[in-house]
Amino acid sequence: MIERYTEKAIRILLLAQEEALLARHGRLYSEHLLLGIMREGSGLSAKLLKASGVTMADLREAIHKCHPENKQEISSQESMPFSEEAKRTLRAAWYEGQASGTYYVTPENIFLSLISNKESTTVKLLENLGVNLKRIKASVEKVSNKQVKSTIHPEEVGKSGNIQTKHFDKALLAEQEDIKRIMAIAHNRLREANFEIFGTEQLLEAIVQDKAYWLSDVLANEGLKAENFSEKVRSIGSRAEEYEERSPEFTPKAYDALCSAYDIAKELGSTHIKPEHILLGTLRENKGLACKALKELDIDVEELYKKIITPIEREKPEILSILNLAKEEAIMMEQNIVGTEQILLGILGAGTGIGAKVLRDLGVTLKDARAEVVKIIGVGSQYSEQANIVYTPRAKRVITLAWMKARKLGKPTYSSEHLLLAITKEKESIAMKVLENLGVDTVEITQGILNEIRKASTSGNIE
């Protein structure tokens, strides 16, 4: 990302690293960036701070009180690690630049990102030194022509429509041999237990018992076998863990697990529900009789989830890469919400699929698209590492439309072209506004995708 910084901004980073090294702090804190701004000295923010009576000596002394000398030896600036707050500051500075319409980072962008959080150590430090931050901030913003940040995602309101958060089509459980075999075992376990409604325990028992599928070996390595799991379920006795208010063909918690399995299948790009999706859905929900039995068998549910999904992620499904990049774009924009525009950026960022090629051929670049996104929605300020990243209703619909399109075509997976086609169906989405601002329309996109599919089909690279 350093190529996106002006020479003065790069110098600030180098000076900040030097200050951290000289102070033997062990890592670069956001306050060192403030020292870098002051030492570089030519920017408006540095001049205003100096005019407020702030000196380098005062800053160094105040920073030393916040971060006493660290005994950890750092041999050079190149090996200097950045604190998480410093990383967030620099990430926000990049979007400060984009929001101002310059699309590169200046000293003023770094300064504004440093003082954006009123509770930060940097802000408190400057206030303790008697700096009128409100006045300085107003002057710097005026010069940098900063756009107002968005606090509510546009796709969260208005005509985005209602999307069911919990939905599962039972017909998906009869599509493939692996899942049909699992469900047949689960039916037998259900009859043996004299129940009429599936619970999470029958679903997991069936996966454990199916020796023909790879999950059985993974679970056995965790010490989970059909015998000890069934015995544990029987010892728990009550099915109270499975019920809430509703009573469908599946217990409420089994239904929730299947809904999660459905979402996971889509996240991984599969157009079919597989046994691993059901297991992952059960573990992700982390409730119900199955997970209670696992915990009583001293099996870490979260660790087991990681062991199941890691080999799948290593295969690098295209959709997973796109959605992960979309989430990264949301985080970089200080948001916990992924909209259609981040999905569009994810397609461009992945860069290898038909969707990305079509966009490139139409002159759409990741840099230009990202700039348009910031122009439309600004940069958030509510990102929290503790909060889950969620999709807007429109983004959910785009994913579902892409999934349905691939299924209709008989594809085992869905890809970037299906996502891009789905975006064109959402005329009011932010993604479409971005594309329209870049001079691209739905007809060009659709025709481009058809042309690429024909080329792939002719060359034998498509199923």
C-alpha cells in the first residue's frame, strides 16, 4: 500500500519508525505517527500544532508516560512491528484520502485519522497539552476537502426488501448420494430413538457413523466415534436442548443448523448441500444436543470447526476468495457491513474469474471502483473486531440469485460471472451505481459474460 502514499507521508512513516526505535518502545504506536508529522513539519497539521505551542520535547515526554521504555530489542526500522491501533490509523488514512477525492495518502489524512477517535490515546495526549483539536480539525478538513462519512449503509434502508434470515429447503437433502446416505442413516437413528422429529444429534450421529465419507476419519481423530457419541446422547436423556417455541419436522435447533449449512454452502461456492456443510452448520450454531454432547466429551467445538473447514478453504474456492475480499474491503472502510459494492470489489480483487475479466475489458479497475464506492457511501467509523460482519439485504439477495442461477444451469459451483449477473438484476444496488458512474451498463456486462462463456466453451475450458 506504500505506493498510495505521497513522499511526505512516506517520510512521516520513516520518522515515526525512527522515533519508536530511539525510544525503545518495541513497536510503533499511533503516537509515533504524530511525532513523525511534527518532525516532517511541512504539513498544515504540523504547523497548527506548533502554533498551539506543542513541542517535540513535550510530545516525547507525554508518549514516554503512555508507553514506558520496552526492554525488547529492535535491530532496525525494517523489523519494527506496528501496533493494531497504528495499523487501523494508516488504514483509515487511506480512506481519508479517497474520501477527499485525491486517492492517495497525505500528512493531513494521517493526522485526521489519528484524531478521529475521541477516546484514543493520541487525542487525550493532545488535549492534555492544551491543543484545541476542534479548531485544528476544522482547518485541516477544510483544506483536505474531506467528505462526510456515512454512518448508515444505504442498502440497509429504503427499498432493499426483506430477506428471510432463516430459510432451508428440505429438497436439498435429496440431491446427492453422499447427503442421501447421511440422511438414511439419520432416519435409522431417529427410529431407534423413537422420535418423530430430527434433532442435531441424529444429524451428527449419521455423519460420525458414515465410514464412507472423509468426515468420519476427521472426527475419529478427535476421539469421536459412533459408540461414545451415542452413549453420551443417551446419558443426557432429555431433548430439552433441542426445543424452543416452534415444532417443525426438524427440531428448532436442527433447523437452525441446516440454515447455517445452507449459508455455508453458498459461502463456499457449492450449489449443493454436503455432509460437511451440515456438520459445519451444527458447529457454527454451537447449540443443541449434538454440541452439548461434544462438549461433555471434552471436544472443543470451535477447534473442530476449524479442522473441518481448513482443508476446504485450502482448495481456494473462487466464491470464498471473493467474499473474503469483500469482507476485507468492508473492514478497510471501517464497516461491519458488506454491501453489493464490496462484493463488486471482491470480484475485481480476486481478479481471475470471468466476472473480473469482463469488468477489466470494460475498463473497470479495482482502484477506480473503490474510489467510486467511497464517493457514494463514504467511510464508516463503527468497525469493531468484536462484532460479526454481516451482509446487507441486497448483498444477501445477490449471493442467493447467483447461487440459484448456477443451480438452474446445473453447475456444481457458482462463480464470479454468476455474482456479476446477479448484481445487474439489483438495479438500485450501490454496486450498480458504481458501475454506472464508471460508464458501464447491464447490457455490456451481460454480453461480455456471454462472450467469455462462449470462448471458454469453444476452447474446452468449461463444463
